[in-house]
Amino acid sequence: MTEPEVNHSLAKQFGLLEEEYDRILKILGRKPSYTELGIFSVMWSEHCSYKNSILQLKKLPRSGGRLLVGAGEENAGLVDIGDGLAVAFKIESHNHPSAVEPYQGAATGVGGILRDIFTMGARPIAALNSLRFGKIDRGTEIVNLKSETVNQERSKFLFKNIVKGIGDYGNCFGVPTISGEVYFEECYQDNPLVNAMAVGIVKHNETATATAGGAGNPVFIVGSSTGKDGIHGATFASEEISEESESKRPNVQVGDPFTEKLLLEATLEVIRAGVVVGIQDMGASGITCSTIAMSSK
């Protein structure tokens, strides 16, 4: 099978800006292969690298006496709470997937954040969320414009299915959603914000790390069955929401909370058995992200 020609046009389809493609050419000193372009596109996506929001995130505190791992060093943050116990925290956005396929987009956001917790060796004990939608109620104001009515109906559709996706996944997995917040403003009309958070508990001597070293160690890729869903899910996260976004629904992964519950128990068992050198959650860019993350450590 002949691979597509790699150029600025293809890079744009992969969610890369023109200047980003030019930077790739400079880094490699040549034109990237089709596979290499795919690797750059997912690793440089908003979902994986937070290339737009990282400047704001870096303004937040990133150090403290109670931190057992530094900010961004592991799958989740780890805070000492005394008595040999630590709390694992993680939050991440699933905005674009939820805008296109609200139920599965929100559900897999919860699933991903739970994996970040138990790959630290912590047992998830609670889920939380922070949500933003377009307005769904204009009070006593009479809505005459057809476009405004359509917008309200879309916001209601997104609100209903995103909340259901969050709740259903947590219920099936067996972790309660104990808190959340929701606001409605017109600026979120076309692009709702879906921030999923999970919290877990772990003993200091039972934590796991994403750092792995040593020659000859076997590598296991474990999880639910894969399909054609979810492909290019990470690159899609950097694109603007538009009328063409509907065609990207297959890019949103279909969640499987029951298999993940089994994965949780199996993961904690092998970590506590002391046979794990390193463990990394496999996110939107799959094997690409997890292997690169572990290699860089």
C-alpha cells in the first residue's frame, strides 16, 4: 500500500500548524515519514502536550513539602497525608471528544483518569468533575430566532449525555462521583469543557512509577480489546470544532468500564507483588505516547 505524500497539507489534516511542520523539518533535517508525522502529530497535540494551556498551568504551584512526586513527573500527583498514606490526584480535559460524541467522550475521560490513579498503585475512591456548557435556559425571555433555539437544544443534548456518560462509567466501574460543578455561558456553546478528576489512596511503600530501566525486561500491553474507534483521537483534540467535526465521531474511543474494573484489580495485584519495574497509562495516542513517555524517563 502506497503511503500518502507527506507535506504541509497532510500535516494540517493531522492537526499540525504550518510552523509546526516546518519545525519538524528542522528537527529531523529532512522530510518526516508518514509514521513519523503521525508520531509528531499526536505528541504535539493539545491532548498530549497541552501546547496551548501549559503556559497557564505553569502559573499554578508546582512544589511543596508534602509532594511525594513532582508535578508532571508521574501518571498522577501524590501527596503525603501522614500515617504512611498518600493521596493520588489527577484531572484532565476531554473537551473535543465530548463535543462530538458526548456520552463516550465523557465516559472515556473518566476511564482515562481512573487509569492514571491506579497505575500509581493507588485504589481510586472518588471521581469529581468540572463542566461548562452553553446556555440552556433563557428564563422569561422569548426566543424567536431559530438559531438560538437550535443552540439551546444542542446544549441540552450535550449536557444530558455528558452527565450520563460520567455517571454511567463511574457506576459500572464502582467509584462514586462525589462532587462536581457546572456553569452555563454562551461562550461554551460549540465547545463544552469536560474536566474529569479522580482521587485514590495508597500506602507509601506500595506506589508504582512510570520509570523503567534494565535490559531484557518483558513488556506487557494490557487492556480492553481494540477496534477502529479512537484512531486519531489525540490529533483531533487540537482541531477547532466545526460542521465537519461530526465526521470525527469514530475518533472517539468507546469505553469499557467492566474490563477496566478487572484491569484495576489485576494492576494493583501485580504492583503489590513487587514484579513491576515501571507502569504507564496508555492514553489517547496509545503505544506511541506510553513508549515515548517511559523512554524519556
